[in-house]
Amino acid sequence: MQEKWKRSLTTGLFLLILLVMCPFQADAVEFYRNLTVGLRGPDVLHLQEELAKLGHLSTKPTDYFGWEAHKAVTRFEHAMGICADGLVTKKEWDLLFSPLASFSGRSLAKGGDKVIFGYYPVDYPEDKTAFNSLWSFGEDMSAVGFFTVRLDQHGSLTGFLPPDGLAAADRYGIQSILVVHNCRNGRFDQEAVHRILTDRELENRLIREILRLLEKNGLAGVNIDFEKIPPADRGLFNGFLQRLAGALRPAGFLLTVAVAAKTYDDPSNPWSGAFDYQAIGRICDYVMLMTYDEHWAGGPPGPVSSVPWITRVLDFALGRIPKEKILLGIPAYGYDWTSERVRVVRWKQVNRLISRYGWGRVVWDNCACSPSLQYWEGGAEHQVWFENRYSLRIKLNVVKEYDLAGITVWRLGFEDAVFWKTIRDFR
């Protein structure tokens, strides 16, 4: 018995020594070992890879914690508003790798309902299209994003927040979000985004300006809607979002981001390459998937948002973004294609077209779960792909099946009462 006890004690001591001398053998230790200059290991490599994604490390990641890694850690710590000592502890690991570490705790939903988020653009000073929609159907929404403020090339914001829109949101008790976009004269300003991402002084100015507008207007947070970002700026965009999250989180503001829909990751893609779903999913509170324009004005006719395409986008996204952060983009429009031109058809305009040319020209595509209309006018053949209550209902069922956080609607003012009744039944 005594010999058996001695053997057990010896074995226990041996295992303890192994754990102390070989910390990488235990998976639980890998991401919580304190790291500093001079250490090596797979956790050091993983750390550097993540810092590189966020734009803090410009050299090639290695398994050695040298001075370049030390400087990258201090930059990350400074951006997050914590003690910038270059020492990696559990705090740094959590901020870098915990899926919900950056989640503010606020929700855009009403009670236990799904998030219903509507984009509110103003195209010209007297444009009341979005306002009229918010005023009429605000009770069916939980949040509204004011698409009225644009980024310029100096890190400043141009535009305004509509007082009547803010008042309408307050009337219904829905949360107001500042949308910062880079759309100018109908085109996305790549150069403005690139300048901000490559100039820390301009970036800091932009972050301060966002904070000022949120605090001044009592908003719930910001939606970054930078589109056509240069693919080479992917890491820089991650770093910007991380620093913005670090500035917003202490004040309790939400950080949300609109991202191009994609079914696989191609970092060189000129439209979607800059969006690192995995990094964005960790950093942001909500991610708006722009699941529309599958077929767009610059391409051949087809469904704007087919269900098979949406599910492929979601299957890819859910491997990288927590489902409780994903808002599915819902189009309230379609397109009318001819060989000469393409025009937008609003949800509420479709019935007039059908009344004019007849229901017999409407075709339901069972695969796409989307309707279309074909007609002739002025010697030109028109092909219209649009959304209706049936296609919308199927998309809402997808949201339920995937248990997503909710939806975003592009855009307010294009829909009608039937659209919102369908939404109301879904909620």
C-alpha cells in the first residue's frame, strides 16, 4: 500500500513538472499564457497573425515575440484604451479572441423581438420619402439608420441629421443610428476611405467626430457603411474598426458595420475583398449583410436577392460571425432591365406596372423564390425582377430558421403598408 502511494505521488509530481515545463501541451493554457519579449511558441504566432489582421503588425508573423511584436501589442492596447505596456495578459487575449468581447451589451431589438432596422436616406433637401415611411410605420421598426452623413477626404463628416426624422424615431421609441457612408454623387469614394485608413491623424479625427455626433444627438451608435474599399486596405479597415470600438465601448455606443455579401473569401475581390468577416464579427455589435444586388443595374437581368444565394451567403458568414450579430439585408426594390437602360423599381410601384400590363405576364421562379414581369413598350422588351409579400415572407422564414438577430431594410420610402404588414406578422 505504501509503495503504491509513493508511486502515485511520484507520478503526480512528474505530471506537474511536465505542465510547468511544457505549457503548450495544454490547450487551455495556449491563449492565456502571459507573453512578453523573448518568448516563443504557437500562441506567439497566433497573436501576431491577429495583430497583423487588425493592422497593428506590418512585419511577417513569426513564433518569436520580438520588439516588432512588442510595438504591435502596445499599439493595440493604446487603441483599446488599456495600459499600453506591451505585455500580453488574459485581458489582451480576451479583447483579441473572445467572440463577444467587444459586444456593448445594448440591443437594437424591442424586447425579445427580432431587430427591424430601416435605412433612412435623404436624397435632396425637401426629400420626405423616408420620413413619411418612418412616420407611418415606425411602430413596426426597432431601429433606424440615418443615411445622411458622408465621409470626406479630410477625416471630417459632411451632411446633417434630420430633426424631423430623429423626432419620429423618438415618437416610436426606436433607436437612432448614425450611418457614416462614402457615397458621393452616386459613386463610392474609394480614395476618401483609403486616405482615412492610411493616415492615423485623419482616422483619429474621424473617430472624434463620430463620438461628438453620437453624444450631441443622443444616438445609440454608428453604422459604418464604407463600400468598394480597396482590397489591399483589408487589414487597415480591421484596425480602424478595432480602434473605433475601443472609443465607443466605454461610452456605451453600438458599433455596427454594413458588409458586402459573399459566398467565399477572396481578399483580392474589388467589391468584397476588404471585408474580413471573422475579424469584423469579433469587433462589431451587429453586422449588416447587404444581401441584395445579386443581379444589379450594371449586369444582366435576374433576381435581386434569390433565396439560394442568400442561404449560401449565410452558410459562409455563420462560420465566421455569431448569428446573434447578423442582420439580413432585405431589398424593398427591384430593377427593370432593357437593352438600352436599367431603372430601379420600388416595391410600391410594382402593382401599377402589373395592372398596366397584366398578371398574365408575371412569372414566379420556384428556385429563386422571386417573381418577375416581362412586357414590351416602345419596341423594347422589359424584364423586371422585383420583391413581393411572398418572396419577403420566405426571406423572413430564412431569418427564423437561421435564428439571426433580424433584418435591415434598404430603403425606407420604397415600401408600402403590405410590406410592413408582412413584417408585422413575422415579428
